[in-house]
Amino acid sequence: MLPETWSMLNDADHDLLRRDTALPALRTLLEEDAFLARLQSVNPTRHLTSARLRYLRYKPGTSCLASYLVRNEDREYHVSGKAWLPGSHAKREKHQGTVLTADPNAFQGGAWPDQGLVIGVFPWDAKLGSLDHWATPDARHQFFAKRESLRSLAEAPGWTILNYKPERRLVARVERNSGDPVAVLKAHTPQGLTAALAASRAVEAGQRFDLPRLLGKSTHHAAAVYAWQNGEGMDALLGQALADSGK
């Protein structure tokens, strides 16, 4: 996730991406006001105040995935949008029916198959299907309580999302009622979890870094939980380095 001061796209980037006529929904994903207006159209009773682009993955002529932080008066939401070729029926069918919730009072996403656009509200994610296991304090309590190595976390109901890349990875801080951090939960795709654990083992073998201790993992949910380790996040360090260099 990028620091607050970074700009995701410059004018040249916008000009290039707008030339991609194969993805008619691309403009909606790239322009914050357009994205906010589309989301507001399916949530008419909510007063949405801002949408800030946080992550972008673009494959020219094929697809574009964007992650936004959307705010209203009293809270913020992680919302993802994906544009694909309108004639891509397999992807359309995969997404339809999974974005909208049955609860009419819930914050809604939407699907526009004729435009090749889908918008989903966290914890909905097309590839990280287990996110709903941690989206509420009760869900987290049950997840931790069922695993012996994680039972000490069952009474740590709070959490803060540190980094979220839709369809790839979620990193969240697990917190006690006092707000004190106790662990980090990382959710992956099944392939991503295998790669992450293998990379950790390789780094540990080299003994060059003091890595957080693995408290437990679930291959079924493609997630791993690590002990909290104080330190500065790489995003903050990189952002400060760029600021110091004047870039």
C-alpha cells in the first residue's frame, strides 16, 4: 500500500490508459470521481465523501484491477473494481452473483457485464475467498479459538488492515482491546501461501534477518499468522527516502 503523499498516476499514464478502447470500464477505475459516482449509484442512501486509489494492476487490452479506500461520514471501506473485456463470458459468470449481498442495508458492490465492470466491497474478493473468516471480531475469535497454537489470540478482537492487494494478499494487524498489536495475519491465494512459506524458510536458512515467528497457519484458508514484531514498515521507509531525495 502506498504512502498518502504518492500519486498513483501522472497525466501521461492517464493518456495511455484511456487509449485502451478494449476496456470500456477503464476510465471508471482510473478516475476517483467516476469510481465514487458509480459506487454511489448502487448505494443511494449513503453519503460517500471520497474515494482514493491505493493499488492498480493493469494488463493492456485484457484487464485492470483497482483498489480504493472509500469514505463516508463515519467510516471507511476497502473497495475493489475490475475491468475486463465485455465479451469475456467466463469471467462475467465467475463474478456475477458474488458481489451483491443479500442484506439490503449493507454497503453494496455491483456488476455491469455489458461494460465489463465489477465492483466488490471487502471482504468480497474473487480469489481470496476466505476473507470473511476475519472480517468481524466473532469470525476472528472462532478462527483463533479452533487452533491450539492461536488460542491466545482469541481474545484479541481488533484488527487494522495494513496492506491489501485484491486477488493477491491481505496483511492485517491483530490487536487487543487496548489497541496493542499482538500478531500479523496474512491471507493469500493457495499458491501465494505456498510461495510465502517457502520464501520465509529460505530467508531463515540464510539467517540474515530477524523474521517474525510463525504462530500458525491454515492451508484450508490459505492464511498464516505471525507474532507481532515492532519496526518501521517498508512503505513508510521508502516514502521517507523518496521525500528526502526530493523525488
